[in-house]
Amino acid sequence: MSGKSAPGFGSAGLSIADLAAEASRVYGMRRFNEAQQICRDILAREPAHVQSLNLLGLMAQAAGDHRAAVKAFAKAIAADDVNAACHYNAGNSYQALGNRGKAAAHFSKALALGMDAKAVGFILQSPTVTRYVQRIAGKWPLPVTNADLFGTEGVTPLASDLFLRCAMETTTLASMQLEVLLGHARAELLRLASEQEQHEADDDIVGFACALARQCFINEYVHAQTEAEAERAGALRERLLQDLASGAAITPLTLAVVAAYFPLHALPAADALLRRDWPAATTGLLRVQLREPREEMDERGAIATLTPIKNDVSVEVMRQYEENPYPRWTVNPLTAFVADRTRGKTVATAEQQAERDILIAGCGTGSHAIQIAQVYPNARLLAVDISTTSLAYARRKTRELGLRNVEYAQADILELGSIGRAFDSIESVGVLHHLAEPFAGWHVLASLLRPGGTMRIGLYSELARRVIVEARARITARNYRASADDIRRCRQEIFREAEQWRPLIGAKDFYSMSGCRDLLFNVMEHRLTIPEIAAFLNDHGLSFGGFEPFDDPALLEKFHKQFAGAADETDLEQWHRFEVDHPETFWDMYVFTAQKRTN
């Protein structure tokens, strides 16, 4: 097909899918005239073809015609309003046209529809961000001064980057480069807010400060700060508390900067902040840092206790997750999935529509349970966890999404055998290895599974976590404790030796306080091997159903190549041999399904 010229496409008997593939191909080669013609040919046959409308918008964007671009993107979104890429592209053109309100709305929508996973990559492509990152890198590992980094412009160029602001409000930005840059930006905002004669900051600076405060809250204040900076932040906090007590004016910038160092819900008499008038960005910050935590406190009283928690290790693990509920997720990953199903674009399978009893054993902050509840709307879910703080977060998010098929309760997996219930499906991912005895907990779960029922289990790999073992040994040798200050110090040390700790720096969990504590400072962590898993399955009448799909499709190709002609993805002995040769295979976890035999 590569030899054909554009006119050959319009009337040819090619399918729309073939035409769309050709349009993408020639667009990638920057042969825009041909790509535009093919897109128009497609639209003549299918006027709401999203991919063609999006491509036309991108080509108008490339030509600097942002008015034509937003028209094309608007048509694409009208046809598919849960297309993250179209919203992102529309946001860029609206920002170029100076319509910041519409740009921010489209960026936020894109992030909520899955763009959050790609946010760091897009932010690092920004020329402004790139300039600052290069200045920091030029001096690294020595520090750069804020004067050298920001010059006379201050943070104004950064504050004008709307996608960066929307991303900071939405999700953890897991990037060493961005973390260092945002740390400098926070210190610069602190300097501005600390000047007694501060003038009213412009809307962009206030919006940026509020977004940065929301990012700091999402990552639980994991960013490092110097002693002088900590003192200055403490002084600004005291000034805010005095003004709050006396009824004096508080500028939105002061409030936002204090919130970038201290969670507002922890301030004495913080509720008085809700009785004042604030701009929209500040109201959003107060919702996240004050109203929602208050709602979670209310939720705690409604959580049932299903079992006692008496095992010594369980008590220690509970304390950890009460202090640092994990993970602190913000975006529902199934927003587009649910919208497509609601509109009939996708149809639930018979299995997904069935009424079934599902146990989520170790649900944490609810992301896992909420996803299962959305996929299986007629299922009855029992989601248990050891931490009431985590469960309160889960209950708030579940209520916000309008889900009614999840029951939450506090319980220790080791004690679940006493509840007198049985389940068609049990999920326990990333949980059993934090018990005093993982196999004892797994044995309890297997006893609750009905014959023919399925389990989905996630366990740490001994081979894959060598770097974690090394890091934990170093943490012990240097007497780092699981305190916020020590976790921050430890992280900075790892940043300074980035080459040695590349897998850690690439892990999303490294970029939040709860995630880093879970990853490196956990009070209990067991690591297992495939032969141990195989023996347990065999002893408990469970048949292995296969590992979850891997992020890297080349991995399965390697597996099939290694066992040419005899590869069996349900053969654990083969997988063990493969993992020995490729120890990084299960870096995240072994995540697999198993079925209880009926005989």
C-alpha cells in the first residue's frame, strides 16, 4: 500500500480501518497533505470518525491554526467524550488561544481518563520545564541556587504551564527531575509568601501554589527541605495561625504555601478557614486538604470490625498503615470503561453480569475493590483491611463514585476463617507477604473459596527484589527509622547515587511517603519463589491459571523462544527456569490466578 498515492484511496474499496492506518502512517512521515485527504475521505463515509478528526486537529495545530484545531477536536470529543488524547490535544490548542479556563478543563478531563499515567513524560517535553531541568542537571549533584535557576522571572513561566498545574492537582508525579524542580519552586514561593510586604500575587502564581500544595498533599510531603526552609515554613505557619485566630486577612498565597509544607486538616482551628471567601483554586485546595479528610474521620466510626487483630506482626503492620494509608490513589482508572459500558459501546460478559460473592482480602485504600465493583456490578463484595484509616479513604472514594455493592470491614486475614462465609472469587494482591506467615494467611483464604472458585494472588519475588533487599540492608546499617524525616533523608541519599539505585528511582511508590514506606521501610516483608507457590497450590487443590499479562509483550516472546515448541504458560516449572535466567521478570510481583478443583 505504501506506493499508492492519496487519490487512490477515496473511491477504492478499502475498509475505513485500512484507510485510518494509512492516514496515521503518512501523518507519522509528516506528509500532511496526503494524511488530510485520507482523513476527509474517511469522514465522507463516517462523519464522526474520531481518529480522523483528531488527526485533522493535530495537523491544524502543527500549522498554527488553533481555531481550526479546536473545531476538529470538539467534533472528535462529541463522538467520544472519554477519549483522553482528544481532550489533551484540545487543551493545548485552547491554551495557545489564551482560553485558560477551557484548556484547564480539557487537561483535567484527559488526566481523569488515563492520561495521568503519561503525565510526567508530557511535562518533561515542555520547553520551560526542560530549561529548568537542564540548569539543575548542569550542577548536579551540587545544589543550584534559586536565583540561578529562576533568574528574575521567578516561578512565573512554570506557573503558566496549565498541564503541569492540572497534573499536580491530579496525580503523584513520579520523577526525580520534577521532584527536584518542584522543590525549588516551593522554596521560591515560600520566599515570596514570607516577605512581610508581599503584594497580592497574580492568579497564575496563586493557582500554581495551590496546585503544588495539592501535589505535596498527594505525595504526603515526601519532598526534602533544608533546615532554613523548614524554619521559614514554620514561621509562616505561625503567622497564618495568628491571623486565623485574630480574624486578620490571610492572602491566598500564604495559605497555599503553608499547605505545601503542612496538611491544613492538621492545623488547630483549621475549620475557620472554611468560613472565609476564597478564589476557586484555594477552594479546591481546601476541599482536598480539609473537607475530604474531615469526611474520612466521620467514615471511621461506621467501619465494622469483623475479626480481632491480635497477632503481634499484624498489630505492627496495622500501625504502619494507620499512619501511612497506602496507596494514596486519586484517579479512577476505569472512568472510560464505565462510560463505554453505560452507553452500550461495550457489553458486560455473562461472567461480569453474574451475581457472585467476592472477597478482597487486604483492600488498602479501596482502588482494587472499586475496580472490581465496577467490572462486576451485580457482585456482592466484602473488602477487608487491617487499617481503619485506609478503609475510611476507601469508603469516601466508593461513595463519591456512587457504588453500592461494596461492604468494608476491618479484619486480619489470619482470623478470617471464623466469619462463616464462602466466596466465588477471592483477590489478595500485594498483601499476604506482609503477614507473619504468608502461607498461613493463604491457607485461610483457600478455605473460604467455594469449589470451582478462582483466586487472584499477588506475591513478592525473592529473585526480583534483590535491589530492595540491598536497600533495606543499607537502611538498617545507617539506622534510618520509618519516620518522615528519615524517609526524606534516605530518599535524598538514593537520589545522589541515582545510577546505583535506578530501579528504585523508576518505581512510582518511591515518590510518596506511604509508597516509599511500603517499598523500603515495611515492618514485615516476605519474598517467595515459584517452587514454593507451586507446592502450596498443589497441597491445597488449586490449579494454576497463569500469570497476568506483562507490561512488556516481548517478555512472553522470550518465554516461548526459550521453550521452543514446548512452552506452556501454565507450567510453573518452566516459569521458574525462565525467572532464574531473567530475574527482573516479576519486579512488581507474581500476580496470577488459580482455581479450586471441584473434586
